[in-house]
Amino acid sequence: MRPTLLNVRELAGYLNVSEKSIRRAYRKGQIPFKRIFRCVRFDLEHVIEALQRARPGNLERTSVILGQRSATGGASRRRAQLPRPRLGKTGASIATKPRRK
């Protein structure tokens, strides 16, 4: 029996995860892959075995295995942002320099 080789898009569709997650997982070595010239292909049976070894149970939770995390309760939180410098001149900066006439 010949192995079923899938590309990134097909494997992502089969596992219900994003293509970025698949790329991230094979670069980290979490799922096995075969390189054919410049193309990356995945043997479906080997990938399923690797995912089951990583986390025994059902494959419905592959997003947890492949490293996708969500915030508690599913709500995303905003990240703290650095204060941005003011654009343009303010009154204080204009008053420090005398105007030429």
C-alpha cells in the first residue's frame, strides 16, 4: 500500500487547524514530514501516530497539541501598549523657542 502524502493545505484541512500551525509544528519537529525537492509532504498515518503519541486520546483537540492557545474563556485580551509619542508640536514646545521677526 502506498503512503498518502498530503501537502500543508490538505493536512491543515484534515486536522482542522491553520496552515501556519502545520508549518510551525513541522519546523519544531512535532510532526514528521518528507521533503521532496523543495516541497514538504506529510504521510497521514505517521502524522496521526505522532499526534497520538504526543497526546493520547481523540484527535479533535489537535489545536492544543500543535500549540494554538486561546485566552481563558475564549475571550482575547489586549496587550499592554507603549505610550506613543505625540505627533506634531504642542504648545509647550512652541513656547520654549522665541519666534523670529
